[in-house]
Amino acid sequence: MEQKNIKDWGLYGHACQLRMEQCMSNFYFVACQVFNDPVHGHVEFHPLLIKIIDTPQFQRLRYIKHLGGVGYVFPGASHSRYEHSIGYNVQRGSHKMYLVPCVYLDITPEDILCVQIAGLCHDLDMFDHLVKSNGLEKVMKDYKLDLPKDLEFIKEMIQGPEDTQAVAQSTVLWPYKGRTKDKSFLYEIVANEKNGIDVVKFDYLARDCYHLGIPQGFDYRRCLVFARVCRVNSERHICFRDKELDNLCNMFHTRSYLHRKAYQHRATKIIEVMISDAFSTADEHIQIEGSGGEMFTLSTAKNDMEAYTKLTEEIIDKALKSSEEMAQARQILHRITTRKTYKFLGERDAERPTEVCTNVYVRLYCIKHLCDTVLKHLPKLMSEQFIGVYCKNSDNEVVEAAQKKFDQWDEKLDSQALLFQILMHMSVLSLYTGWRQSNTRKHHIKLKKSERWR
């Protein structure tokens, strides 16, 4: 690192330049492998990430669709969770982006590597099993990770703090064990529990819009450019430039639109219900070998990580080609492939949607002055909740009778009273009830004051 390079970055002053040299001296460089992602372009991967990707537990994500039953409605929605997990790593530039304007943060290569591992494995339910069964502890130590502290840090970024009850009751000052409070902003990169703005969401919004053929109004690249770490109420948080407020609102609008048009599409929900019914009837007949040769059913495979690794969407093909023992499951799945699905009767608004809502605050910073106003044209509520009713029987007379009963819905009745009325007729009409939520959060876009931009 030379003085000329530091000045080219726009950093002046002896103290600032000296601190930058100290930060950069802590970084080491390794040969990375490059992947070509269709959404983000070329992506670099640290050798440790390659070791994780090449494990059977991570390769399992290749055979799990990212959008589940949406692929039966939108033909292009065939991408897997493997692609989504791989695509997250393109956001690695966002971690280094905080380094240039925030040289005092003491970000280490181990911090960045832990954040990358957490993003790569955020869809895995067996991270501990992946590390132990593949002997990755030694490899992690070779790259200077501090075990078990850094393993705890990675799991906290994915799952949150271990003592969630204490956090909810605010009985602890700092619930995390992996990193101290001065690096609180690192917990807002992968799974941001404070406002839901994180790079995992950036990837799946861009990827899902790409495969669904839906235009995206949110520009995550611009958002990352204007992301900074600021001190707010004695804690460091990831904040965004005040002029990015509209762009961030577009992110919530895009998410809400995808829920309404794709994720919670009525045909999608019907197909997912039918797949669930097929799995329920075939549960005891599907045997999966676990550790020690022990056999597990479809519902108990989650209790053994070896059996859980073999649990993928290939089970649907197995059920379609099954013997007479799974005739009922095969019949339900055959109805999906031949588009003879359950009949949609209708949906109604839920009475109390705010029961599942939480407030979301977005902290913004401004170069010249503090931001303490709220734009009036922004929506205060971006949540929807519905009750959808489906008829499993495709007989026209039964469907007509079910439709008449549904049309008798008195919107003034309480939701529970309505469900009770419908359930009384289930034996005759074969109705299925369920909830459909397009957005489970109440998004208040409020400008929070940030102390001086750091």
C-alpha cells in the first residue's frame, strides 16, 4: 500500500491515511475461483467457500426449487436454492464497501469470510453437520478462523442470537457471542432482523424477477453504493443515503408484488396444498436410509442429518413412479401434472391482519445535515392477509354446492366464526382452508437520525 493509492481513494490527512494502511496490512490475498452467474455476472469464491460448496449437504440444494410450486404456474421459475446461495456471494463487494469510508471499523479478513460463509449457508438447516461430517474445522483454522467463536458468529448471523427470549424481553445488553457490540453492523448484512434490508433479499428479488419475467423496480447495486456504517444511539448500523429512500421503498413494493403475483398466486397455493396432501398420504411408504442404516419416513427424516441430506424434490418423481402402496399420492400428483387441480372457491380479507405485522425502520444519513422528516407520499402499510378456500372434489355438483356455501360468507362475521361454519360442512363439500399472506410485515419507512457520517 502506497501513499499515492490512498490519496487516489480520496482519503487525506496523516491520521486517516495511517489508519488505512493499518487496516490494509491485516488483509491477505488468496487465489479465488470464478463462477459465472446469469443474474450478477462473474462471481469470485474464496477457497474455503469452494470446500463448502463441494459437500453433499450443499449440493443437495441443487435438487430443491427455490420457489417450490411456483414453477408449475410460471415455467421459468425452475431455479434452485443452490443458484440462490451461490448468487449471494456476488454481494461480497458490499462488505468491502464499508472499508473505504469507515477505516476505523477494524474489519478483518476473518470477519468478511465469516459473513460470506453465513450468506452461502443461510438456506442450510444442517450447518453443524456439514462442518463436522466433512472435516472442515481444520480447513477453517488454516484460514485463521477462530473456532468455536467464529462458528458461533456464523450461526448467529443466520439464525439470530441463541437466547431469543432474553432478546424479546430486553433483559440482556448484547445477546450475541460471536462479535462484540462495536461490530453490530455485521449482523445486518445476511439476515437483517431490524428492518429486513439485507443482501440475501437483494439476490432473491433480482433472481426471482429474472426467472419469472417480472420487471424489477429496485436497483440493489445503487443501494449498495450508498450504504455506509453510521453510529446511531451508541451502536453502529448499516445506513443508506437519504436520496435512496424511494429505491428502498421500491424493494418493499417489489417484494409485495412478487407475493401477490407469484409466491401467493392462487394456483400456486393450490398446487402446494396438493403436494402436501400427497406427501401426507405417502409418508409411511417412503423409507429413507439414515446414519447406521436406520430407516426413516418422510416426516421423521428431519431427525437424522444423514437421512435429511437425501430429502429432495426427487421424492415427487419417486411417488409418480411408485407401486400400489402410494396409489393415492400418485393420483394427487398426477392431477397436478394434468392440471386437474383443486377448485378455487374464493378468498376474503382477514379481520385482524396487524397481528402478524412488525414495524420496520430504515436509517438514513445525509452528508450536510441530519434527516428528521418523513416523506408524506410513502405508504405506511404494505401488508395483506387473506383466507383462501379450495374444494378438493372436482365434481361439478360438489363444486357448485361448495361455491354457494362460500358465497354465503358474511363479511361482518369474525374470521374464526366463518372458519367454524365452513369446517362444519367439510365432510360434505371437502373444503380446504388456508392463509395467504402477500407480505407479513407492516413497513413504516421512517427517517431515523444518524450521528455524523463515519
